[in-house]
Amino acid sequence: MARSVWKGPFVDGYLLKKAETSRASGRNEVIKTWSRRSTILPQFVGLTFGVYNGNKFLPVLVTENMIGHRFGEFAPTRFFHGHTAADKKAKRE
């Protein structure tokens, strides 16, 4: 279900402050965030965020195509490692 238009996009307040200070300092450092639900705003373009996936922080470089999406969409929480090989010895017996 989408968020109401009159409310505007949700972004954690501390994330806006960190992005603003990072932009002002000029250094391109990774901004760590646990807020996977925050919406990506145009002010974040060009910055790198470390989005927590429950295990580690995955670096996400924000581009123009990402505006309007959520940070969680770019840091998957589950990884498929493939199916296990069939145990052929057990089938013969």
C-alpha cells in the first residue's frame, strides 16, 4: 500500500542531516544507515550509503534512477546459493 501523497516521502531525520554534512564536507564517505524504509531523495544523488541487510552494510551508490525507491530495495536480505548436488550414492542403494 502506497503512502499518502499529502504526507510526502518518508525519510529518517538523521539520514537527511548526515547526507547534508557529508555533502558539505566534500568527502565521499559511506553513510551507514539501518533505515531500509527511507525513500531516496534527489539530495542523495552521488552519495554512497551503507544499507544494513541484517548481516552487514552493503554499499549503495545513489544514482538518478533510484529516486523515489527505498534503500531496502538495493540491499537484498536473502541470497540464493543454488540447490545442493544430488547424492548419487544414496539413490543406488
